[in-house]
Amino acid sequence: MHKALILLAKIPKGKVTTYKELARATKSSPRAIGRVMRHNPHPELYPCYKVIRSDGTIGGYDGCIKGKKIAKKTTLLCKDGIKIINGKIDSSFIHKFT
């Protein structure tokens, strides 16, 4: 199990993190984190929808960048209390790992 998945379970409700932040916390790269998220075997336990791009945009979900899967990611984020304005999430919602 990749450490990034374990960290995902620790993100509080109403917060997200970035591929870059997960990479920093796990001494990995953002691209490697993207691959881990794409192959997440248990998204209900490790909420990969909470990982966004460092510029605040939503990014991909389930290996797909466009279409219904982005709508699903947006819905899950909104249910979690994350506000999305003009396709971006404000940095105040970003959880930093210490």
C-alpha cells in the first residue's frame, strides 16, 4: 500500500490536497501520485477525489480528464463542503501534511 493512500484517509472533511503536496509528504513525484490515485483499489476508503492540481483546478478522476467522471468528482467535492468557483478550489481548502 502506497503511503499516499494512507494519507488520503487522514484528510478532514471539507479539505482537499494536491498531487504536489502528497508527493512532498511521501518523497515522491506528482506524476507518481497521479498513477497511485488512478489505480486506487478502494476509493471508498482512500478518497482520491480529494486530490486536485496545485493550481486549484479539479484535475482528473479515475484515469479520465474529461466527461462524466469529472462531474462525479465535482459532485463528491461539493458534498464534502468544498466550494468550486470558476472550476477552481480556493487554497484555504487545501490540507497540508506536516
